[in-house]
Amino acid sequence: MPDAIDDLDARLLLLLEENPSVGVLGASRTLGVARGTVQSRLDKMVARGVIRSFAPQLDPAGLGYPVMAFATLEIRQGTGGGPVVEHLARIPQVLEAHTITGSGDLLCRIVAHDNADLQRVIDAVVGHPLVERSSTVICLSTRVEYRTLPLVRNDVTPR
């Protein structure tokens, strides 16, 4: 299990979420710590995988893809699924693909311009010969956005 974050790490993460363009110097001033301390904490959190990216969060709907769906794929047994995952990675509208338990093997989050485009994307997704069966559900609304900050607030353990 990775090391837990402490109060300063948590405050830094919350600050970056509230103001992504604050910068290291601005964060050090806001948090009342040395610039080197902020940079060191960021470097360590990047190295540990706590921070995966400093890139902007993009909204697919804002990019012209307002339709979101989830597709469960069943893959031919004994194939390992690697070729299907490589196939999915080449489809830009496949935002995520996760190996899952249950009746399916992969769960994919996909986006499209509209329902007709969604059909085209689904056809592309299931077009691989190792995909034996699929089930798709369309997302009508998102009630809880993808989030990680509640984990930061919940699991802070002082050093």
C-alpha cells in the first residue's frame, strides 16, 4: 500500500484542484511554506503516482461528444484480450476500458456526437473478431462526476 498523504500534501492537492494555475510560488505563499517544500512534495507525489497529470480536465461534451455510453464486452475465452484492448485503444471515442468481473470481460466508456454516431462507434468497438457479445447502456445524466478529492479529505493521516 502506498504511503498515505499528510495534511500538507492534502492542502496542496486541494489548492491545485481549486486553482490549477496557482503555480509553485503561489502555492507556497498560500500554504505558508517554502517554494522548495512545495516543489519537493509535488515531485514526490508525481513519483508515487498520486498525481498522474497536470493536464487540463477536458469535457467530452464540450468537445462535441455529448452522448456517453458504457459497453460491456465478452471476449473469446483463452485469448487474453490483448488484441481487443489494442483495437479499442485505436478508437478515439473509447475513453476507458477496464477488465471486470461478472458476466463481461471489459467495461468501456465511450462517447459520441449523437445516437447515430454512437451506433457507428459501437459497431467499431464490437467489430473485432474476438468480441463475442456486447451490451451497451446509454448514460442519461451523470449524478456524481469522477472525483478523487473526497478521498484526500477522508484519508489524510498526519505524519
